[in-house]
Amino acid sequence: MKIGVIMGGISSEREVSLRTGQEMIRHLDPNRYEAVPIVIDQRADLIEQVQEAEIDLALLALHGQYGEDGTVQGALETLGVPYTGSGILASSLCMNKRLSKMLLTAAGVNTPTGLCWQGMEDYNPRAVERMGYPVIVKPNTGGSSIGIQLVHHETELLKAVQESCALDQTILIESYIQGMEITCSIIDGEMLPIIGIRSAHSEWFDYTAKYEAGGAEEKVIELPPATHQRVREAALASYQLLQCNVYARVDMILCQDIPYVLEVNTLPGMTAGSLLPKSAAAAGLTFTQLLDRIISCSLRERGEEWGKLQHV
């Protein structure tokens, strides 16, 4: 089977995407797949490169805008090329933090409370003061903690808001919940072992903690049965409500044994140090087996005709 590993893209997460794609290529079983790197530098690249490569399946290593937001998924469906991960709707919903929070809250899933501002014209420090500091300021779209800042005082607020607005016109200001950061990886509706995260040099799991060597301690944790059940229910409810399929990663804060969902990642990082491969390894899956499962599940989800490619 000819697999096109689509990576790069135009978002602020381009470098992470390239690392994800390279790691995927390194671990694809050469006896089963012919890997073709497809590096996207601009929006116009995708259709031309995919058509030229004549691939059987697009293995998506993209992150952020034009990659994880449903646009690439829509283009591939138009081309009739099956792809890995969630479909158009789930990708779009999960990329929009404001909308996904609204849906989760309406369904009774705990998320941090907060405000949504449409650019600097909504800037209102008094509203944040009423919420109480510290707060998290974040762009409505994007990932890898790019543009997200922890703000302890009003004197820090303006700069944080300006920097988030530079990345996205819509931004969120959320109450900072102190607790244990955890992440729940889900493959084909099955939750893998939970990973607890402790940042080494920062108060929260920021970009440096995520991607610098030694930036955080990430390990499988055992929670009390009742707490584990609440976490599992919140993770699976989020996955199902937002219409995810194949795989995703649900990030949470666990505060006083109550899970608060931060976001759902439909194309989580798959670098050497990423959380999903670590969780899969704890479940007994090698990186190669993880990719095999993502590919087979994706072909099944894309439809019966594409599913026949599993046997090619």
C-alpha cells in the first residue's frame, strides 16, 4: 500500500508536524507500506502533490490550521483519497476551542469557566478581575500551547492578550485550575493508560515543557477506581460528543478528583517524545503497531471500498 505522509503545513505548529511526519515514516512497516513524504508549504500544494503521488492513503501528520481543522480532510474527500483520523466535522469542532467547550459544557462535562473575546475591542480587564487571577489566555484555535500564557496579575494581561490576538482574532480567558495535568489517549473508542504530567521548570505544561528534553515528567499513573471512572467517562464522552473517530487525545486537569477537560486533539503529536505513543507503549503497542492500527481503523471508517485497501 502506498502511504502519503502529509506533514508541514502553514500553521504555527509546522515544526512539530515535520517531526511527527518524520517519526511516522521511520516506524511504518516497510514490508507493508511504501511511504511517500508529502511536505506542504502552502495551501495550493496539497491537491497537486497528492494527485502526483498517486497514494492509496493519506497518513496525516499535520497540526493546527489547514491540517487539523477539517479543511485538508475536506480536500482529500473531494479527491477520493482516504485519510487517517477523524472526519471533517470532528476536526472542525475540536479545533474551535470555544465551540467544543460549549458543547461539552451543555452535555455536563466539566471545563474551565471563562470569557471569549473577539479581538482587542473586547478587552476588559475588569471582567477578568471579577473572574479572579490567575487566568490562562489562549488563542481559540491552534495547539502545542503556542500563544498560551498563564497570567497572574492585571499588569501581565494586556501583553498576553495582544500576543494571543496576533495568532487568532478570537481568544479565550479561562480560570486557571490548579491540579494534576493528565492526558487520555483513545484508539478506536478504547481508552489507553492515563499519563500524568509534571512540568519540570514551569507552572504548567507549556511549549518548552512539551518539546524540550527534560521539560516534563510524563508517566503512566494509577488513579483510585472512582476517580479513574470519572476520568474515563469524561474522556469517552468528549470523544463521542465531538464526533471523533479512529484516534484522539483528551487533555484534562484533575482537581480534587474532578476532571476538567481542556481540549480534544484529533491529530495529536506523534514525535519520539509525544504522549500518545507513550500511552500506546504502556498498553503493549509499539509505534509500528500503533500506526498499523490507526491505518486499519481509518480505512474502515472511510468506507467499505477504501477498507479493501487493508488487504493490498
